[in-house]
Amino acid sequence: ISVEFKGMSSPSEFNGNPDSLFFNDGKRRIDFVLVYEDESKNASEKKGSQRRREFFEGSLMNLGVELEATQSVMDEKLVYVKVHMPFEVLCTYAEVLHIKLPIQPNDLAQQSSAYNCFTRHFYPSEDVIAKEPDFFTAPFRKDQLKCFCVKDREQFFTPAVRSRMAYYILSRAPYDIKGSVKKFGISKLLDGGVYKAAYPLHDVSTIQPDCPNERFLLYNEWAHPKSFYKMQPLDLIRKYFGEKIGIYFAWLGFYTVMLTLAAAVGLGCFIYGYTTRESSTWSKEVCDPQIGGEIIMCPQCDQICPYWRLNTTCESSKRLCIFDNYGTLVFAIFMSVWVTLFLEFWKRYQAELEHDWDTVEFLQQEEQLRPEYEAKCVYERVNPVTQEKENVPHTACGKCMRVSCGISTVLFWVLLIIASVVGVIVYRLAMFINFSAKLRTDLKYTKELEPFKEYVTPQMATSITASIISLIIIMILNNFYEKLPRTKTEYENSLTLKMFLFQFVNYYSSCFYIAFFKGKVVGYPGQPVYWFGAFRNEECDPGGCLTELTTQLSIIMTGKAVWNNIQEVLLPWVKNLIFRHCTQVGSEKVIPRWEQDYQLQPIGKLGLFYEYLEMVIQFGFVTLFVASFPLAPLLALFNNLCEIRVDAWKFTTQSRRVVPEKAQDIGAWQPILQGVAILAVATNAAIIAFTSDMIPRLVYYWAISVSPHSDGSNHTMTGFINSSLSVFNITDFNGNSNPNVDTLYRDFRNPPNHPNQYEYSIHYWHVIAAKLAFMIVVEHIVYFTKFMLSYMIPDVPEALKEQIKRERYLTQVILHETNIKHFKELMKPVADNLQDEIEESELNLRL
């Protein structure tokens, strides 16, 4: 490859136009910008970097790309190489990438969905953001250029499409050849420090209302806080940032709209529980001095823990009644149906977006191999489909080794998370003993804290501190963990599954422990169960572990949302502020558009991946454990309303413009969401059955409170507290846990002097049978309902299917007629010549 610079040997001067998106001649549009440092500390490194850079730029120019270098106004060491794609080059790569382009205005009536009918009143005015015109489109071909609507060559390809094709060339242009090995791609040059940055340009500044442009419209109508109640201008987002970012914000907006319904029902459930907490028979008995005040409970730890009266948990019992009620059961079933409706209607809405954005056949036609994949294709194999030889990056044995290493890495991190959970459990066991011994005394003798002594129990103090520690561990492990398939979609799908598995264990393991393991294997006062032979296994609060699970969820959800917003808002803003301060120049100097964009923060290769991950983890909290925390959808709604505007502000003002990418759907996140939805039915049924106290109360109400188990003939909840407690004889304490007086404890066991004393009573087995029956029946009913809803709601609306078929047919007719017309135009001179010759020969014959 010959390297010629065509005028680039010495960087040109800036023409003084700060918002120019063109070369110095004002005609050729800048499609991409490369930045490099002209000097290096190490001369040998400088020479090697310069050689690779010159080779790379020469390769680009041999491909027809035009370059122009400009010296930095702010830093003399920096040089900005502006990339321009001529029309012929654009046409060539539009055909390579199978990019669909307009051939004729679409005059068919558009189908309007119920979702659009509901939300259209909240969209920005069409006087501000004009509606995008609709066209029949077809994959571009250079030999059929006349079939396409080319009114202006400079406007035929949008800036986003131009940048996408420019990046395609940059990612595949070679920068070095050694023997038969060819090295290529801008990513390698960025990693090696040959270039400092590579990015497409934003439009002009977002703060110029007198010069309306796409970036200003996005900032004013999408990113600005005043637009928090408005729907997102998805067509403009897609046009400016590409389909991949557009589909993410479409999903996030749809999820937020659906959350409003879940949040409203959850808030109603919470209000119901809050207003009925005082009238609950269970809380009344606990708080009654004549009932709960007369019940003395066993110590919850050895040696230093005192006896305590049941009515000391009066406030925590009232708090428990807010969430542990029949409204929670109804809400859990509702959420199981809601999540099915959300996923099914999202698939329908996604199908409409695929049609509107021309990505219906994207994966089959347009997606290309990843350059990283191509670079590693050094082994040959026979393609099973084409029966032709092709290059692959590894052999079957090598692939097996890579898969084994990947699985081992994931297992290592999962085991590390489990170890951290065990550490938090040990902390709980140790600190509960400490709080039990000192907390009440400290609160009693500290006048400022004395009003809180009825609210701050050892269980609550242990739960809150352990939840905060769990949150800190989660964030730390996330940062550690974040530090080669064929296509980019396959690459992201593979990474998605691995990362979600890690995050699933990281975020939800502590919640699963509290919901399904804590307090389940504790023994009884005379024979408690110990961890490592030293720490007595912790018990639930007398009302159960549901309150602690609620506390854990609220702390993790709130802490995660606050921390993520700090990372997304504060850090980019501070970094940009520091960068501008360190590189500030005199006010008399005019800074060009490409240098203004260079000051912004780069979007990482997986920037959008982490946005999806954050929302899917939140989706798990909203669905998996909603039976214990009905306010989770409301918290998620508030977070999402902020998240949309924060992400919009970040993409439009704080970050460099991302390279536009095509995307058909949300990828591997769709099956992950469906898996979470299926698991949510089981977890919520199990929480109601085994974590809450609802089933024991129902068993008592319908079976134990009437004959033959009691003297009463009417169903009642009176006496439930006594029925849920078991008697323990203090003479049966062993030496390790011997207190000084007699007590009760929470369990269903036989009393002392019974032939099977301290073993599970028949009441316990009745409750267990009821719990299992409840879980099986509810699961099957909900799963059947989900299946029926999924079957009844088609993924693609029938009207849309017909419209897609109609448009395909008309597109083929238009192309066929245009080709015939073009063929006639080509053949007309030949036909005219033949006609003249025939007429001349006939005249000669007559003569």
C-alpha cells in the first residue's frame, strides 16, 4: 500500500468558524475525527507510532477517504485529522452494508397502536420537532442509483449513516503488514496510544436557540428537566444517535409507562396496610399489656441476652402488618400478570419500531463481522452450509478451552460473592449479640436517644447495618468484575449472559438468604444450631423475616439508584469541568467544534450495556421480591423518570457523540427478562408461603380456631399469638445457654413432658402442608394465566403484518417499474437508430 498524504504533510490552520462541521473549504462534511499527539517522550515509540499512523492514513486515502489535518488551538501537541467520505465512497459502502434508503414516499395509511393513542398527547409538538417523512425503502445498490430519491447528494446520507460507514472503514483499514499477518482497525491504534481519540462530531452547541438543530432540540425537548412529563422523541433520537440507542430509550420509556400502573396498585396496597395496621388482631394481641405484656420470650443469644416481653416488639409488629396482609397477596398475583403484559406488549411495540425504523431484516442483511473477530481468523475449516473453506479464530479444541476458562472465571466470581454473603451472615451473628447486650442499655441511659428505644431493636440495628455493608460489597465487587464471537450482536449477547449471572448472584444473594434461609434452621432454645461451632444461628423477628427483607430491598434499591446517579451525573460533569480548566485558553481564541467535542467524556465500548444491566437489575427487584415491598415499583418509577433525563443529558451534553449502530431489538436482555418473570412467580409465592406469616394465620383462622382444635364454633384470629408460640422448660437448658427464668419461643413444637417433647407438633405439619399447597396452586394458576396471555397476545399485530407484506410488495413493484423505465431510457437511442435504419432501407427498396 503506497502512502500518500495529498496535502496532509503539514497541518492546516483553523478557519475561525467555531461551529463548522466542514473542512476548511466549507464544502466537504466532517464524518469522523481522529486525534493524535505530535510529540512523544520516547523517540523510538514516536517513530513506530508515526509509521503506523502514516500507514493507516495512507490506507484510508487509497480507499477513497479524504483527510485534512488541523493543529489544535488549545494544545500545540495535538493534531486533529478530519475524515470526509465522498459520495462515491458512501455509495460503495452503503451497498456493502446493505443500508436501506428511500425510493419513494410511503402514501399508505399508518396503523396506530393503543399505546400510541394513549401517549400521543405527551409527545413534543410537531411544530417543534417535525414528524419524520415515511418512505418505501430498499437495500442500496450503486447500479440502481436512479431508483432512489436522490434530491441532494450531500443530504442523501444522514450524518449518522455517514459516521457509521466511516467507522466501518476505520475499523478495517490496515496499519501494518508483516509477512502474511495484516494488522488493522482504529481500536488497536487507540489501545496502543497511536491515536488519543476517534469520534463523530456533535451538531452545534446545545445552547443556541437562534440556530435550531437536532442536538439543541434533543436537549430542550428531551434532556431538559422541564420535559420530565413528556414522551421521548424516539424518531429524532434514532436519527441522531442510531437505532441501538433509540431502541434502548424506547424500552426504558415503555418500561417506565408500564411502571405507573404497577406503582399505583402498589401504593394502594401500602396505604391499605398502613391504615389497617392498628386494627390487625395479631398486632393488637402483641401490643396488649394483658397478652403480649404477659408473654416472656426466650433469649435470642447465649449467656448475655436477657429475657424479653413480647409487647416490646409492638412497633415492629405494626410495621410488619403494613406489608404482611391480604393486599400483598393480591398485589403479588397482580405483578405476575403485569410482568407478562409488559413483556408481551413490549414485543408488539418493538415490532412496530422495527417496521418504522427499517430494521425488520437487519440481522439477516446488514450486520457485519466484528473486526476483532476477523483479525483472529487464522484457522481454516469447511463451512457446513456453503461447503467452502473459511477462516475461523480457533479450532474445536481451542474453543473448548476458551469456554472452560470463561466458565471457570464466572464460577470464581460467583464463589467470591457467596463468600462475601457468608461474611455478612457472620457479621449479623456477631453484631446481634453485641446489640442485644448493649443497645437497650445505651438507649435507656442516653436522654437524646431515649425516644427511639421502642423503635430501634437489636434485630433492626443488625438488619440495617448488614444491609448497608451488603450494598458496599455489591458496589465494590461490581467495580472489580467490570475490569470472541462472530458478530457484535453475538459478542454482546455472550457478555450479557455472563455479566447478568454475576450481577444476579451479587445483588440478590443477600435477599434470597433473608427470604428463604434465615431463621429456618435454628433449632430450639435447649439445642440451638451453631455456625462454625461458635456463632448461634440468627432467628427472625417474632413477626417473621419479612420486615428485614423489606429493609434490605429498600436500602439496596435506594443506595444503588443514588450511587448510579452520582456516577452518571456528577463524575462526567466534574471530569469535563477539570479538563476545561486545565486546557483553558484566552478568551480571544475561538475553539473549533472538534476541539469542543474532544473535551467531552468518551462513551465506553460497553456504555449502553451497563445502562441495560442497571435497568434489568432494577426489574428483578421490582418483580422477584415485590411481595415483601409493594413500594418497589414506585421507587423504580421515580428512579426511571430521573434516569431518562440524566442519560439524555449525558448523551447530548457531557459525552462525545456515540458511533451510530443498527439494532433490531434489545438482544439477549429479552430472554433474561422472560426468565426473571418466570422466576418471580416462584419467589413471590415462596415469600408469601414461607417468609410471611399469612399461611399460619389462615390455617389458624380456618382450622385451629374452631372445633375440634378449640372450643369456639366461629372462625376467629383471637388467640393466634399463643398458638404460634411453644413452651420451653428452663431446666432443659444446657450449660452454654442457661438463663435464670422460664420462657416461650416462636415455633410449632410439642411442650415439655410430651412423649415427643420439643419435636415438631401436628400443627407444624398442617402449616407446612398448607404452605406447599398454597405455593403449588398459586404457581400453577399464575403460570397458566401467563401462558394464556402470551398465547392470546401475538408478538406482531396482524394489521402490522399485513402492512409489512404490502410495503414489500409495493417496494418490489416500484423497483421493477423503475428498472424497466431505466432500461427503456437506455434502449431508446438504440431503438431510434434501428428505426431510422429500417425507414432508410424501406425507402431504398421503394426507389
